[in-house]
Amino acid sequence: AIEREGDALGALGEGRAVQPLSHDAQAPTAQARVGVLSTPDSAVNVFLDELDRQGIQADSVVSLWHAAARAWDPGAEGDTGSTSTSEATEQRVAATSTPVTGVVMVDDQGRLTWSWSRAGDLIASGSARLDCRDMPKAGNDADVAERLSESGPIESTHEVLAGEQDVGRVALDWLSWSVQLGASPERVVCVVAPSVAGSNGDSSPSAGAREFGATLGKLWSDATVDVVVRPDVVGATLERLGTRAARVREEASSGARSFAELSHRPGRSHKAFYRWTAAALVALALLIASLAYQLSAATGDARDKVDQAKTELDTLKKNAAEKYDRAIRISPNPTALLRKRLDEMKTAADDVPRGNRVANEIFRVVSALEGIGPEDDVRLDRMSVSRAGARLTGAVKFRLPDTELGPTLVERIAEIEGHMVWTGRITGTSPFVTFVISGSEASSDDKERP
């Protein structure tokens, strides 16, 4: 018996099926005291592997103690005739308490197996080995036995010796368990093989079984004892278990009715599921890796394009630096520098022959803008001077801050000698005034050509 599961179960060693005998699937509390069932499971695992290889599924794995408690406990589900499982459950729930039943099995090989159960749930168990002997059959004296031994084996009877001392050892184990668990059987079912020998000289098949039950009832006087005689004790137990275990798969999760871990041991279908799951995970990982590679490649392409754009921008900057005057770009007063350049251009324009009438008219318009600075906010949007046949025509479009500056420009143009007469008109209102001047040649007698 244990008070806490934890380290106590781990200390029982590996290679064994170890579990608490509790109907609750969860671990017992610190105050609860339950028994622990430990048994080697290597051979069971090999057997289950072979069954699984042949496509046979084991719904539940039980020990002989589980089977005895489930088969012979009168309080187990499905005990009587046609009583359904639900009816039996209702009967057990309606009862104020469920008594503990002890089952003792003695087979013809001298194995004594006992179990305690409550409503078919195993709570304690044990086993012992009894002495056996082969007795010559009645009528075979020593001389006959000696003669028969020369020609063949002597006919004998196999007997299992279950004396009061052996029954007392079982009662002593029960006393210890009752102190640990705080419970004791109120009813005992003895399943005994007919080979159990009696001590009072009675040679009937059930004499030893009756004597065994009477001795146990005398030593454990608080319980009623029933005796059942079966030639094959284990076979009868399994046969009875097969007719009573109506919900084997559901019971496989209870440590009090089966070895839960072995009953739910992964089989071929589980392993196939694990393999397919692993394959799906590998495929998913490959897909993610492929997407990651594509994203990495796309990132590299984007990085190359960014680097290319930076290179192109640097090239444009370099070309702009070569194309435009560096002095203008870095000058602290680019307006004054531009005005200086304009004066130089005007000085150079004085050398333009006056016979070039188109250039002369352009010069008149540009000269009219002299003295107008950036603060005047004057913008020249468009200017054209062309020759239509023998006559010159032109048009100039300004953007002015107000309506007063337009007539001033026309007056300035008129003050400069030229061939065309310019007139202007104003559209729009301040601060977006559009001033358009148009001009035409005053006389068609001038036959000069540009």
C-alpha cells in the first residue's frame, strides 16, 4: 500500500507494469491509501507485438487477479442473469455501501491466488505456492509398485496440499492489508480444484475444497465463505469473465480492472498514424523551406534592384553636376550670379546684327524684363516669334502677381527700337494674373530676311 504515488512507483524498477489499484484514472490524493500492482511485462509486450503483427487487437490486458475479481465478485456489473449493465449500475449506486469481496483460487498446480475487490474493482491481491505430491492409487502396495516400475509408470494421483498453515498465511496477509487499506472482505469466494487434498481421510473430489473453505471461514470469521469446485480454475475464471465484461474497452482505462498502459499500448494503426503524421510534417517542413527560399530569392532581387536604383541615381547626380554649372549650384547668392550672367548675355547680344528681326524682337522682350527680380514673382510661361510669309508675328505669356505690371512691360517693349508692335491683355485676377502680349510687324516694305 502507498500513500502517494510519485517516487514510490518509480522505485519499483523498470521493465515492469506498475500502477495503483484505484478506479479513478487520476493519481490518488496524499491522504488516500491504495495498493500498487507490479508485474513483469516483457513477455506481455512480445505477445502483444505478435498479435498486432497478425492484425489482432487486444481490447484489454488484465492479470489473473483482475480476472478473478471481475469474474467471481458478486457485486461486479452484469452479475445476475439478464440484468443489464445500466440496471446493475443503478443497483450499485442505490446501495448505501458496496462490500469488499475476497476471491481465493487454488489450481491443480499448487498456485494459490487471492484478490480483494469492490464491485469488481481490484483493490489488493497476492499469491502463494502450495506443496504438491503424487500419491499411488489405492490397491497398489509396495511389491506391486516395484513390479510395475520394471514395466511402466505407477498409476498415481496428483494432490495439492492446502493445510491450515497455508490458509493461516493467507489470513495473515489479509490482516496486514486490512490495516493498510482500512477495509476487509465481508464475503469470500473460494474457487478450488478437486485435486486439493483433505486431511480427514475423505477421498471425495470436493472434500479438500470443503475443508479449505471451512478453515478459511474459521480464521476469517467476519466473512461468509462460498466454495466452488472447478477442474480448470483458470479456464473457468476466463470463461466467466468473458460473459460478464460487457464494456471491456471502456474498462481498459481503469487501473482497478486492467493494465491501463498495456491496454492502450500503441499498435500497428497507431504507428501508421504516427508515420503518416511524421511524413506530413516533413512535407510541411519542405514546403516552408521552399517558401523561405523563394522569399529569400525575392529579397535578394529586391536588394539588387535597390542597389541598381541607387547606382542610377548617383549617375544622374553625376551627369547633372557635369551638365549644370557647379558655380550656380554651390553659390550662396545664385540670383545675383544669374543676373550677372544675364548682363553678360545682354552685352553679347548687342553684337547681334539688327537685320535679324526675330532675334531683335526676342531681345526687346527680354530687355523689358530687366530690373525685375525674384521678389516681383514674374514668370515667363511661353514666348514665340515666327515669320508668316513676309510679316513677323509673336506672342508672349506672363504670370504676374497683379494687373499693374502688365502695361509697364508693354511700355518698356515699345521704348526699344524694333519692327513689331506689341499689345497686351490681362486675364484672371490677383494673385494669379495671366498677361498675354501679341505683336505683328508694322510695315511690310522691309524685305530683310533673317
